[in-house]
Amino acid sequence: MPLPTAPPDVVDSRLDELGNGPDTNNLLLDWRHSMSSVWNSKVIVILAKGFIQDVGDCNQLPLTPEKCPSLDVIKKNCYKKLQALQDKYSWAIC
């Protein structure tokens, strides 16, 4: 079963600077490209910022804002985990 992915026309319009980028109400990664692509990088930033907001709202206890990693650390962790998932998925469907 394919992973839910951002529609190619939406991703392509964003890459052409015509679109608005990922929909924050329905975030979809572009599984056709690496996690370092422009689209996926924007999704990862949105996810990381959302996590930091959750920590600030005390929704991730016992993690507190004082102990929360930086945005860069969270982005790197998201990237690595999502890239590993993508690699595993790509290998499994070959």
C-alpha cells in the first residue's frame, strides 16, 4: 500500500514558487523525493515548530520548555527518522 503523499501537481507548483506550500491542516510529505527536498524540508519545519508549541503548552510532559531540544535538533531528528522510514519503505516495495 502506498504511503499518503502530497499530490505531485501541488508539490510542483510550490517548487515553481506558484503555490503556497504544505497545507498545515493536512500535512503530507512528498515520498517521491528525499526528505531534504524543498517541500519535505518545509513540512519538517512545520512539524518541529508544532512539537515545540506542544511542549510549551505542556502537552509533552515530562518534557518541559526548559528541557526541550532546539528547533535545529528537532528538525535533524525528524529528518533522520523520516528518511530512514522512506528508505525502509522504498526497499520493501522493490
